[in-house]
Amino acid sequence: MSLEKQLRDYKKIREISPRENEILETVRKSGEAFFASEQDKVLSYHEFLWLQLKVVRKRWWVLQLILLFVLGGVLLAAQEDKYIQRSMGVAATLFVILIIPEFWKNRSCRALEVEAVSFYSLRQIYAARMMLFGIADTFLLTLFCGSVSFSLGVAFKELLVQFLFPLCVTACICFGTLCSRHILQEAVAVGLCILWSGVWLLIILNEHIYTNITLPVWAFLWGLALVSLFAALYRVLAGCNKYWEVSLDGIEI
Amino acid sequence: MDADFLLIRQMKQGDEASFDVFVRKYYKDILNYCTYHYPDREYARDITQEVFVRFFSGLSGYHYRGKTKNYLYTIARNLCRDYLKKMRETPVEEWDACGGEDRKENTMEGVLDKLTVEQALKGLSEELREVIILYYFQELKLTEIGDILHIGLPLVKYRLRQAKMQLKNCIEII
């Protein structure tokens, strides 16, 4: 008898059939093992970001989009009016003010401690919100600047000075307020932004001051604003554990 | 991409009906594989169950890359190795008693042939015995065997050749 035949015959003899109750038991235990491991599993970063995206209220992005549309419309209607162009800074301030509610949400809902004990830390939650707003707003602003520059012929330098610079400074004020040592309300952040908007209007409407500021100075100020913004963002993320409604020893502030 | 890809997607979404389909698809093969490594049928059944439990525990992290069957065999092989390390070798006489209920051939000749092959298999090294089990008893392709054992195709062919040579010599002597 050949080896192959002997091995085939051996296989036929040794082969066993599974019992139905064993299969059912295996299916049951496999299901339990799967669901138990799913319960312990922490979300991946992508899944977490996706969940945060679903939680963030989209109305603010819709309002930002509407604001940019209105601004575009105003610029189209008053193309030659330099003062209208210079007023883009006011719209820029308003654009940034619209992100304040989402970043103050956990304070206004008094949910800081709840979020801090979740699987993902407060720092990660803030980072996720910053990333989502950063991506969405960068997209909206790129679209706006591109269309305004292309269709209305507004120079990039004008956009940089009239729109992006005040936007950057407003964002610095926002995040600077958020990472402040004192727990400040949304209204304080909004108030400071409006104050800045007023100061900015005074600067741009004053021909004497405005015309004396040359492009290198604007570029330097813009660079400074950008560095301050990143510093404020870093402070928000680094100081997350200080934003408690009660102090760590349990005594209410 | 084969049918297992869709099945695993459904399983990852928690569809319990697909758990049942999956287990029924591979249970018999894995059970028989385990019995070749461990003659005690009850232990083999326990190991088979453990194979599926381990697979399902790690299902969320499992990324479909080729045949799931090969992955199950890899888990089974590792478990069998671990179990065998813990247990003492079972005497040949007890194998016969354990397999009595499922014996398909009960002629004297059949029993003698079975014992001859078993003795010959015992004489092989673990690596060569593994290739024989996967090729002849589990009827896997050489490339699949290479996947499971994490060795190249030339080495699979070499081991198979060596195993067949040694089995022939052993059976002739017996």
C-alpha cells in the first residue's frame, strides 16, 4: 500500500465529527468574548475625532459660512470703497466670535469633571475641537480669500492686513481668555473681542495712523499675532487640568 | 477578497448570526487538527473552543489579510503547543480507548494500520509532523502551510519530502 493511501485511510479513521451542542457552546462563548473585548476597547483617534465631529454643533460653521457670504456680497457691492474693504476686520472678529460657544461649552454646561474622567482626557477633547474647527475654518477662509481675490481682484496684501490679521488677533484673545488662570465666562471673551474690533476700527479709519504702517510692519505684526496664537493654543492644551469648577482638594472655588 | 471578508465585517459589527456561520464553517477542520496534536478528544474539543474564543477576543484588532482559516490554524497550533508542554505524553494504548467512540474502521487490519501510521508519525520531529498533518490530513496547499508555519515554500517542500521519506522508512521497519 502506498504511503499516500495509508495516510488517507488513517485520516478517515481519525476524523471526528463535531457535536451540535459543542458548536453552539463555542458560538456562545465566542460572542461573549467579542462583546467583552469591545466593552474594554478604547476608541481609536479617528473614531474619537469622528464622534467629536458629531457632537460639535454645526450651526456655528453655517453661521460662519453665511457671514463670509454676506461679506463677499458687501465687497462686491462696494468694490471701490476702501473703507468697506477695511471693515473686513469687523467681520473677521465676528467670524472668530462664532467659535467661542463650542470651546466654552464644557464650562457653561459645567461638564469639565465629567469630561475629565472619560476615557479621553480634557486635553484630548480640546485638541480634537481645535483640530476640527481649524480644519473647517481654514477651508472656509481659503475658499473665501480665494474667491474674493479671484473674482473681486482684492490683493492678497489687503486680505492679509484687513482680514487675516484682525482674525488672528481675535483668535489670540479668544484662546488667551480660555487659558486664563481665572475662569472667565463666554461674555468676557466676546466683550474683549468686540473691544478689539472697536480698536481696530479706530486704527483703520484713522488715515494718519493707517497709512503710516508699512507692509513690513504689517507682516511683523501678523507674524507676532500668529506666534501668540500658537502660544495660546499650547497653553490651553497644557493647562487643561487647571480648569476645574472645584479645586482638586474638593473645596469649591 | 473572498466571502470571509464580508463575513468578518459583519462579525465586527456584532452580527451574532455571522458568528454562527463562521464557527460552523471552520469548527470541524480546527477540531480535527487539534485531535492530531492531542489524542484526548475532550482536550481537543476544549482547545478548539479556545481557538475560536481567542479569535473573537481579538476580532476588533484583526485586519483581513488573506485567509482567515490560516490564522485560525496558527492560533490552534500555538495553543496545541502550549497544552502539550503542560501535559505528559499519553501512552499509545490510551489513544485507542479515547478514539473508540468515533472509530470508523474497527477491523484488525484497520487498527494495525492506524497504529502503524501513528507510531511512524510519533517518530517524526515536530516540524515534519506538522507539515504532514497540514498537507495530508487538513488538505491545505503548500503556500497555505508556508503562511501558517511562517516559512517559505521551498522549506515547506523540503520538509514534506523529508517527512514522507522518514515515514516510509519507519513504516517499512514496523
